[in-house]
Amino acid sequence: MDAQRISGLSGNDQLLYFTSSSLTDDDEQLVYISDRTGHPNLFGRHLPSGVDRQLTWNTEGYLKSYVYFDGRPYAGLGKASVSLDPTRRIAYYLQGQEIHSVSLSGEQRVLGRLPDRQMTAFSHVSHDGRRICVPTTDARALDDERALPPLRPDYDVDRRIQDEQLSSYLHIFDTDTGEEIDCVAVPCAWVTHVQFSPIDSSVILYNHEWPADCGIRRMWMWDGMHHVSLRGEDPDALPRPRHRSDWTCHEMWERDGSAIVYHGTYRDGPAYVGRVLPNGTGNIEIALPEQWTQYGHFTVGGPGQLVTDGYYRDATESSDRCGRWISEVVVNWEAKELTWHPLVTHGSSWKTQDEHPHPILAHEPRMAYFTSDREGRRAIYRTRLD
């Protein structure tokens, strides 16, 4: 099975970050980021006709934020900030410190402005389209212009946050009025990912980024009143004990809001895929084969369905191709079983964040979309899950 390229090669194109759909709810229109104008901008593509429409007109480069540490401080399009309301067909994004929206018909609005001296990250719009959450962190956390490949600070950001008692904030805005209706402080933490519950916009899944004790401090829930930890230490857990030195990442709501899926690597063992209830109980984790070490992401689809861009290894592959597959994964959480269906090799170089394939499933989840530079420039591809 091969993949169909659905965007051109006149610039570098990429999907939105995978915690937001890039597709409208009828799967007919795609919103994506492209630098074909010389600066990153948003475009909409009507998939049946192949007709593109430019939605933003940024000429200021891209905003410094997580994970774009080499961007412009407080200016430019926030590539990490874009989130799509697939039902109302409105995309939300940061332009400098301003929160903007644009409809797929091109109608623009400025909703509000973030406080000064705050660094931003991945934003998220609620399932009902009425709220947007923008995470920020005290700017001192990233007050260092030095960057090393792959363009990240060359010091321990979390250690600075702990030592200097810096904070992050969950800024929640009304998308109709632009009013900031809440600002939840998260002390001594670097928050970079936020996601409203698919069924309750008062509940927000969020993270602590790059902590030394990532096994227990990565995943959190704001239930409207309390900060709830989602993965604690457990020496008796199976298939391996859960430890603070495990690596845990990429938490994501299941589509029905019943649980959160995540993945990582045990400190003394293999990679794993996990699931936890929103109240922080009922952790189930399934270990991957020991030789499946190629890093990837997992994105939710229908019940018991995931799509991933890593890990899978065909025993006949050469080592430089291991894990470079878009795969459908069918999960039986109760039996702790995974069934892998490799679909296509994605061919991405993974050289920067923008080349991460970050696969997503369509709302009618028999089509997977992903980003790759397999033809020299970044483009968007899709493949069927037959």
C-alpha cells in the first residue's frame, strides 16, 4: 500500500499538531501550515476539488515558543498554537501575543492578548468551540538565546523553573467574546500541552515538560478545582513497575472522553503504550517488543484504535528503516493486547519538529494523514486503512 500526496511541493507543508484535528468534521476540508509565501501561514484545502485558500497573511516569521526556540520573541505566527474547531470551521492561532481566529471562508478576528513576558506552546479549542486554552510560562524559563541542534536550550529548563520558582498558566478565553474567563496557575512547572476533555470543557488535560521525574510528573488533569496526577509510582504494576525515572509523553484523550492514552519507555526496559482514567486511576500499560525502539507518536481514532508513526519493526528491514511506518494499532486494553497493521513507510527525515509525521485519523477513521519530507520538501500525505 502506498501513500497519496495531497499537498504541493512549492513550499513546505505540514499538518497541525496532532492533538488538534486538521480536518473539518465532514473530512472534506484540511487546514495546514505552509511556508510557500516565504513565511508560515495557514491554508485551507477543499479535498474533493483540490482547491487551496490562503487563510492568514503573516509576514513576520514564526513565534518563539515551545518547540520553536529559534523563533522571534513575541512576534510572528505561532506554529505550535494552531487549533481547529472542526464543526464551526474556525482555526485559532497566535500572532505574536495576540489570539486570532480565522474561518475557512477567510473571516478574521482578534480575540484577545496574552500578558507580557510569557512564552507560549500548544493551544487547544474545546469540543463545543466555546473556549480556547493557551498555556504560557514565565519568560525567564527560556531567557537564553543559545540553541543547539535540534534548536533547543542548552540548559535544563525544568531545573531553572524549580530553582527560580517559575510558573505556568492555563489561560482560558471565551471564543465568542474574547474575555479571559479563567487563568489557572501551575506553580513550578513548564506546561506545553493542553487538551480540553471531549465531553466537558471545564476539564483540561495538561503536562509538565522535560521534568527529571517524567515517569510521575508528566501527566496532569485540571478538573475545574484540583490538579490531579495521572501516573504515580507503583512497584507492583505490570508489565513493569512504574517509576519516576520512566519516560512518559504524548498524553491524549480518547475521542469519547472516557480515558487518556499515553506512551513512553520504562527506565529498565522496553517502550510501552498506556491508558488511564481521568481521575488518575486504572492505569493499564502494554509493553512493546524489546527491539521496537524507534521513537514515534500515538494518535487516537475510534474505540480501541490508534495510529502511530514509529516503533513497528519488520524483521526483514535494515536498521535504518526500522520504525519508519505509519501503522494502525488495534488495542484490547482488558486483555493487554496490541495488533499492529503496518500501512506505509512514511520516509520522514525527522530532522526537526516540523518533519515529525504526527499522523491523524479522519473523523470517519479509515483514512490516515501524515507529514513527511520523503520527496525533499515537507508535504501532507494520506493512506487508507484497508
